Amino acid sequence: MSEKLSFNLTFIVAAVAFLALVPSLGAGERAIYFLSLTLIWGLFAAAFDLSFGVTGLLSFGHAALLGVGAYVFSILTADYGVPWGIGLVAGAATSGLLGLLYGLISMRVGGLFFALVSLAAAELIHILISSTLRDITGGHDGFPAVPRPMIGSSWDFYDNTTFYYLILAIVFVSVLLLAILRSSPFGRLCQGVRLNPVRMTHIGFRIARIRSLALLVSGVFSGISGGLLASLMMFISPETLSWTTSGDVLIMTLLGGAGTLIGPILGALVFETMRDVLSDLTVHWYGLLGLAFILCTIHLPEGLMSLRPGRLLGRLFASRRASKGELETILEGESKWRE
């Protein structure tokens, strides 16, 4: 087991153990709902990071993967009476297929062009759901009455605390699978594509296929996030597919630390906390959030994960070695000048 996988698994298990105890510590309904929402956004950010932080594909259209999964889940469970779990799987599968479509796009364009084309594709889907398919999706009014699961009479998932435990379990399994996947040979191939796609091509790997598979997997977990989000709010609207949602998940990932798995989840926690606190203070909370993001980008370019004790000590010793080397260079130059 690699050191990074061991750290991720330890952190995940410890975090889940703590979060499982939160309701028993006297947390109120608002806190439980907030944690449920943060867990869902954290899973979405971790899914986005698989394509962005690991594979190196910046997508401005990832909101479509979240929203399509949410709408497919909502329509199947509310209108057609499909069981909750099957609806969640169907939504995840549909988002995975959309992610595969993004992968086909990445075969033709890359870099900034892929980001812009994915944004255009997401906006097209946004228009379809908000206007063209409004008879099915509810249009701009949204889709109400999204159900929660029903398991016998002893489990009331319309109670936020009970549903919180279900969300925690699903997010735990999903993040665990993502951690294992990132440390697998496939995860290393994705990292190779991000670091040096030319060399990967010369070695013989088909980077287009690797990118497509990464976007497929990212789409599946984004779809799971979308279904959980719709079920938690018992409502979904076209705003979920807006370009601002794609911007939000990008900010979450960069705040926490792209390419670190745990970082995007922490970034989602910080983002949602700041949104919850600042929105109570001013309607211009996005501006304050943007200012905090700029400061974090300047002083913590690797995100919050650079604040780990091991990383901080490494940077400290590295800076000391660099300062010592610069001093030796200056003294050597001065002695040569005197000679």
C-alpha cells in the first residue's frame, strides 16, 4: 500500500467516524442538513478532481454531469415510481455516459479549448432542461416532490438525521472507491497523461482512451452526487446545471488542493461554511468569497493541503536550504570579486 493511499484511507475512516458521532453530540437540524449538503458537494468535488487534478482536464461543464444525474434520478423515482436505489444508479449511469461524451470531445480538442467546449455543451443541456423539455423537467420552476428512500417502517429517511447517515455511508463508499482507483495502475496512467501526454503517447498509451475513462468515472460519481442532492432538497432546478456550479466546484478543488482527493472535500467544507456565514451578513458574499480565494491562491498555491504538518516542515527546510545556498553563492561571488 502506497503512503498516499494509506494517508487517504486513514483520514477518510477517521473523518467518517467523527461525522457519525456528530448527531449524538447534540447537533441541531440545521447543522445536520449543512453537513449532509457538504458531504454531497465534497463527493462532487472529489469526482471533478479525478478529471481535473489527476488527469489534467479542466472542464467548465461539470455541472451538467451533476444536474443530469439529478434530473434522471428525480424523474424516474417521482414520475415512474422506480425504487430509490435503482433511480440513483440510473442517474449515475446517465451522467457517466455524458462524461464519456465529454471524453469523445477531448479526443478532438484539449486544454482551454476543451474547457470552453464542455462549457458550451453544459449550457446546451441547461437550455434543454429549462425550456425545451420543460413538460418533463418543470422548466425554470424546477422539479418538486423528489422522494427519499423508503425501507420498511422503522427507517424514516424523511427525518434529516436518518437520511444524513445514509448520505454519509454512500459518500464514504464512493470516496473510498475513488481513493483506491487513484492509487491503482489506472490512476497512475491518468497522472502520466496530466504530467506528460507526449511521452505517454510515444510509449504507446492511448491517452484519448484514458481521458475518456477518467471522465466516465468522474461522471458516474457526479451523478451519484446529483441524485443525493435532489433527494436531500426534495427539489431540483436548472440552476444546478448553471456555469456557476462548475465554477463553484473548481473553486472548492483549488481551495483544498487539486490532485489530493482529501483537498477538494476540505475545500467543499470551507466553501459551504463561508457561503453559509457570509450570506447571512451580506448579499455580496460572492465578492468576499472571491477575495478569500484570491488570497488563498497567492499564499497557498497548493491549497489547504499544503498546511499539513509534513508539508509545512518540508517547505520550511527547503526554504532554509535555499537561503543557505543563496548565502553561499553570494559569499563565493564576493570572495572572487575581492581576488
